[in-house]
Amino acid sequence: MTTQPGAAYPTLGLHPGTGSQPSHAETREQLSRATYDLLVIGGGILGISTAWHAAQSGLRVALVDAADFAGATSSASSKLLHGGLRYLQTGAVKLVAENHVERRAVSREVAPHLANPLTFYLPVYKGGPHGAAKLGAGVFAYSALSAFGDGVGHLLSPARAQRDVPELRTENLKAVAVYGDGQMNDSRMALMTVRAAVEAGAVVLNHAEVTGLRFTRGRVTGAELKDRMDGTEFGVDARLVLNATGPWVDHLRRMEDAGSAPSIRLSKGAHLVLKRTSHWRAALATPIDKYRITFALPWEDMLLLGTTDEEFEGDPSEVTVTEKDTAQILDEAAFSVRDRQLDRDLITYSFAGLRVLPGGPGDTSKAKRETVVSEGRGGMLSVAGGKWTTFRHIGRTIMNKLAALPGRPLGEDMEPMSALPNRLPLPGIANPQAVAHRLLVDGGTPGPRMAADTARHLATHYGSLAFDIARLANEDPQLAERVHPDAPEVWAQVVYARDHEWAETVDDVLRRRTTLTVRGLDTDEVRARTRQLLDARR
């Protein structure tokens, strides 16, 4: 399943399979004709999770986003499902235990096809901010709060740790503390949650910007929108509007009430993606000071470094990784990673996101990652903050808030959260190892045999839905070809993203439905062919 850079694709994907989702225009028309119980503005994981839970509860739900689903903060995370080891320092034992419960639920019952366990090594250097005894006790307590479901936190010798992480810097290394957490591809997890919301009855539309709010007798009852794909203006009516726009939450609150005071502050987190110089069997979490940790994470066959944590006061749409960010990330990684792995020539991609924190003074690195829900003068609810690990819990919390609103505007029409399945799985749930095996055994019939790395990639990014992609590849041999020789993706994934995953732009496909961009492989040719596929929608 390889292709040469100069190969032609005269008929590539011109015959989409049956069962495609409604077009962008068809969805827009559907939204403008009905009145919804709940309109969620913002397609980050907070809004997506709320839409999913609201649709499960029986509400008529619409979800819109000005850009792509998970297009901002939600696809700019550290890709972790974790309990929050550093929270133990502040005595937040209950919070860590609750995070572990959610992490285990997502990793084992909700999305085992999208999450995987990851062992973390926490190096203890001479003169570092924490001693071996303290960190050893900390990782033991951390694993105890997870009921030792990921093993017992303990100390390891530097020599043993270096066998698993060849690029570990061993000069002045006294010991290594070991603990377990989880990892994911945040873009894929978000998209599967969008799909779950749609399967539960929600209507979703990306690239639809809110230009104003609709009011009835002083109450917010919908929104005016502009389709960014063709400029069409339309509106959506709703009994209740939820503002889940993340870094833009105060912007929308000012549409409701021009005098609204700021409710949040923003912290910028930047990351670098690098090619790996060796195979890593564990991740590094290196203390920088008493509160901050820098990560070096094996992810998508690459290495993810970060993150920064500094207050951000600019336009959220203009957040970028600066030279200062890059230098800081590399300098901090150098505490525990050897120089040859930190060569700038190995960098394939960089990205930055904005954490939404409660308003108030103080160092952003010490601020709580809590969810804030508020009600505005016009009755619009605004929600901001939280963390990826607890996305399901946040969705349930918001639904409980909706059920208890004064006058119960939606409470009589929705099933209580307690009456719904607590751990409903995301679409495609399956054992990824079994899916990969099946793809290798018969996924290429009658065409060429599927490559092992492609089979693993499909299994761990789509679960059982990978068989739909394999069928596309079997029906059209050109779709079985790799998008780029150095990546596991095949062209069938682009067609699938177009017809089943709301991909409208080239970046939707290459940055969030696949890993081509983060690998540094979104060449001009790849982008042109992807555009050709998107234009062949119908």
C-alpha cells in the first residue's frame, strides 16, 4: 500500500459510498427550520460532551461552531487522560481520585479503541525541586487513588529506566519514580463524541459563525449565524442557549449583555512535535519547579514536548507558537532528554492552545482547572474551563444544572442523568488489537494486503469503524494507497472524513481527521489531492 509522489489520481474518490451524512447546506437548512430545546454554541469538547448528554436525555439539540469541531483548544492539548499528579501537592486528594475514575471509565469502557495506557517516568536529579523519597511516596499515593489499576507507583534505577527511554539524560540522575496514566488523540476522541451526539439525535454544523443572538422579551432564544463556507446567513431558534465557546466565552457574553464583566482569564500552552531518534516505551514527566512539569511523550510514532503555561491577553484566534515558546520547551526538555533528540531539524509541527481559567489574580500554573457555569441577564448559560479527562463528567454536570434551572424550562422534557447509562461507549468501540488483526487477515481482500502500520493506525483511531474504511479501499484500489509514503494513512480516510466526519476544509482533514499535518507531511501535492476529494463530495 504505497504510492509514488508523482502518481496520478484521475478518478480518486469520485464515487462516494452510500449512507453519507447530510451536506453542509442541507444541515444548515434543517437548523433554520426547527426550534430546538438547546442550542450549544461551541464545538470544543465541552460543548460536544454537553450536546451528547443532552441528546441522550431526549432534548432536541443543535450544536454549531465557527470553525471546526475541536478546532482550537480541544485539539491543542497534551493528549493525556490523567488523574493529575501535581494536584496532590495542593491536597486535592478527592479531585485526583475522581479524575482517576473518569480516566479509567474512558480508557476501559467508553473508548478503549481511542485511548491507551502510558507509563510515566519521573526523573529525580541531584539538586532538583523534589527528592526521591517525596516523589516515591507521591507516585505510590497516586496509584493508590487509582486502586492500583495501573500497577503500584514505585522507584526505578536510572539504568533500568534508560532501557525503556534511550534518550533519557542520566547525568546526576538519582532515581526515577514510575506511575501510570493514559493517552489519546484528542481530535479523534472529539470527533467520535460528535458522532455519538449525532447518533443520539443532535444536529451539528461546523464552520458556522454566530454573528448575533436572538431575543424574545429580553431572553436569549437563538442565534444569527453565517456559514463560513459560502457566506449564507441563517438563524437557529432555541428555548435555551449554551455558550461553550472556550476562549471566546466572554465575547459571546457581551453579545448578550454589552456590560458583562470578564469572567475568565487565559493561559497559553504550547507544544512541539518531533521525529523520534529511538523507540520510547515510556513517557517522561520532569519537574521544572515546585508546581510545573514538562512532558516528553511518545505519541503517534513521534515525540510530543511541552507545555508552557503563561497568561495570554490577545485575540484567541491569533495564538501561535513563538520562538520564545520553542526555546523554552526545548530548554526545559533538556533537563531530562539528550541533545540529539532535541535537534530543531527534528521538529515537524508546533501548536498552541488556550486554557480557560476562572478569573482572578495569581500564577496561572497554580490556578485550578475547574469548570465555571454562569447565567447571563438574558438567560444564556455560559460554561468554561475543565479538562479533557473529565469531559463526560462535565457534560453530566451541565445537564444537571439545566434540569435545576429556576422554572425548570427544560427539566420536564428531559430524562435525568441518573436514569441514563453512566458509561455509554463511543462509536466504534472494539478491541483495537482484534480490529488490527482482522484488517491484516482480510482487510485487503480482494485488493493488496494492508500494511501493518496502516492496520494499527485504523484500529486505534476508528475502532470497528475501520472496517468501513477498509471497504472503501477494497471498492477503489486507489483509495487503498497511502496519502504519503511516510505516514500510515490511506486515501480512503480522506473520503471517509468527507462523507462521515464533517470535514469541509483541507485542514479539517489533514490536521484533525488524520495526522498528516502533525507529521509535517501535508505537502502541496497532498493538499491539492485532498482538495480534489473534498470538491468531489457530490
